Amino acid sequence: MRLRILGTTLLFAAAAAAQDQASTGESQPNASAANGQAFADPSLLFGGSPGAYVGLAVNNIQGEGSYASTVINTEFNLGPVGLGLSVPLNLLVWNNDQCCLGATTRESKTYFGLLRRRDWDEAQDYTRFIRYVRYGNKRDPLYVLAGQLWSASIGHGTLVSRYSNSLSLDHPKAGLALDVNTDFAGVETLTDWVGNPSLMAGRAYFRPFGDMPILRGWAIGLSGATDRTAPVGVAGPLQSDSTGNPIVSQRAIHAAGIDTEFEVLHNSLISLIPYIDFNRIAGAGNGFHFGVVTDVRLPVPFLQLSVSTKLEYRRMQPGYIPEYFDQTYDIGRVQYAVQQGSSINYVSKYDAAQAAASAGTSFSQGGYYGELAFAFAGLLQIGGLYEDRDGTSNGASLGVFASIPAFDTIKASAYYLRKNMRSGFDDAFRLDERSLLAASLAYKVMGPLYFRADFRRQWVLLPGQSQITAVDSFTAGMATFIAF
């Protein structure tokens, strides 16, 4: 069974070149063993290129209607400083008389009969104008990133993994990542929202032998994470306030971990780093992670082929959920799928962890995780991940990614993630409240003019509804990229 799972993992590719991520301001894990494992936001087709992307498109939001949407994104880079701006306006063109309780008419959905109301009904909505403000790049002596987080991790990603703060359609957040790195020690931190944070996490690490040859590859880290307002006791239908925020009981939950890694090999062809993490989710359970990351650059003429892998074995108590603060945590903290008999029920994630903890305190469950990444001369990046665990019927996850970033005529990128699914692949490709899908395409029509299409699956809790639901939006239009 173990060999079959690991073999299946190697059929998938995971991707995204680390150097491209750094230039766009996206967050990445800081620990050496997690290098190159972040997945890119598909919408950043022109990420890393200073300039302005300006146009107009038709945006169809499932269950609401069609909007005329502005396509205005800019990037500025001046030395270590980067700034990404956006002007995301949705102007209602066609109203389908649906949405939510008390919001079916044009007037109820818009300001002035035109501007989408739910885009601008909270103070935090105005952070949409700033995609990111960045100083330095990940692993620089000083790195600061404020804004949208698509794939932010701490350490080896065993506790906080690829967290995203922008998956809610109507509740954008501006997060903050702050890292300090030296030869002997460093810290990395992140928070989901600078205004009133819920999730806060950090890791401090030190290298006992500093920059001493060979021994400098050894590092020890201490991690911690907390959700100040974690939903608990969630049972039955959800209730929401007037802006679509869930009304639930809350409490602070805490998690902590210790890790160590040693860079066994590091040269122009290969990097090999094994690591061990031990984490505890207070009140739920403990877990061990035994992993190894490799980065191989093959000397193939004209291809510049690189391959990255991350393989991990886990040993856990029943109440321990690996990567607890994961990419879809903002949804799962409120609405987490658990298998009960032949049906799926939704509870808060912490409730699910505590319920599983009642099965005992022994490290009785094994788990597996794998990634495989290919990058071909900067022209093509493909890849994916797969994870599973024993003793549970909905503990598997699958992610796949593909990107064509370098061609001037056509650029394309797509990302799919299925969380908390049944083992195997009969439940792998199904679009529901546990599926994340994003895809973007830019095709050069003539000169600087591009046809642009974007698909994005996000989540909402509409006033009058009792469950967080997935909402698909499809945008298509014309735009031009003006390089600075």
C-alpha cells in the first residue's frame, strides 16, 4: 500500500520555479528543505515583469449575473522594493434576479444601480487596491511582504502550509510576512490580516555551526501558530451577519513544533536535505514528519531541466491533522468535511480534530506526502502533490499545476486542489466545497493587445444561507500589457 501511494505520487508533477515566485512577491517556505515547493497563483501570468496590464472584460459570477470588470494590474520594482496595485471594479450589466435572501434586485446587489455592493461593504475591502508591497525576496537578510497571500508557508510546511488569505469572494485580506535571515539564526512570520489578525504564525531557527563548511547545513527550528478566533462547537446550519461573516462561538487554539534539518549535498547539480518535524495541536494531537527534499538540475543540452521532489512519512495520533493551517484554512476552520457513515457532514476543523482525538493518544496512524516538480528551460512547469493517511476515510489531498510562462504569444496557467477527500482517485476530480480551481490564459492578438480569460473558484457565505458554498466566476475580455 505504501509503495503504491508513493508510486502514484510520482505520476504527478508540482511546479513553480522558486526564482519566479520571488520576483512576484509570493510567499514561500523559509526552511531550506522546502525550497522550490510553492505553487504559483495562475492569475499572475505577467508576474515579475514591471508594467501595467489594462483592459475590460465580462465577468460572470455564478448565481448573481454578469458584470463589466476592469482589468487593471500594475507592478513596480525599484531595487529590493516591489509594489503591485490593482483596480478591481465590477459593474453590473445583467442581473439574473438571484443571489441571496433580500438581494435579488439590481438595487440590492449594487451601489447606484451599478457597482457591486458586496465588493465594498467592509473596510477591509479597500485593501483590494494593493496586491502586495514587498521589500527583498524570500531568504534575503530582510524580507517583508504585505498584501495578498496565495501560498504562504512556515518552515517545512508541516504545520502552516501554502496558506492563502484571498479565497473568499467577498472578504479580501491584506496579510503580512516578515523574515530576518543571518548565517547563524533567523525568524520568519506571517499573519493573515494586519487589521485584526486571526491566524498568526512564526518560526525561529538557528545554525549551531554558523557558516562552518559542511556543518553549516545543520539547522534547528521552533515553530508556533495560533488562531485567535477559531470557530468551535459548530453544528447544524450556519448563521451569518449582514456582510456574510459566520456567527459562531470562538476560542483561541494553539499549535507548536520543533524541527531539524541537515543539508547533506549541495552543488551545481543536486541538493539533498532530510528533515524531521514534531508538531503538537493543543487539545487535539501530536505528529511526526520524516521528510527529504531534493533539487536536481540535469545537464541536458538546451533544456535546462530541473526536477524537485519532496517525500514525507508521517506518524500521528488520531487527533492530529497534518498541515493544519493549509491553503483552504479560511474555509475549513468553519466548515470541515468529516465522513459519518455514507454521508459527509461539516463541522469546524478544531471540532473535527478534537473528536478524532477521542480515539486515543497512541501514534497509531501513518501518513504519506509527496511532490514532484519539473521545469523545462523556463518554458514549461508542471507538477502536483498527493497525501493520504491511515485510519480515516477522508484524509487525502491532491493538487496539480501546469504553467506556460515564457512565450510572448500565449501564456497559460492552471491550478487544481482537492482537499480532505477519500483515498484513491474516485473522489479526486469533483468540484464541490472542498475543491479549489483557478486558471488563466492570455493570447496575443496583435501588437500589445491580448485576449484574457480567467476562471476562479472562491467561497461565500451569503446572508440567508446556512452553508459556505463555492462560487465560480469566469472573466473574459481584451487587455494590453505595457512594460515599464
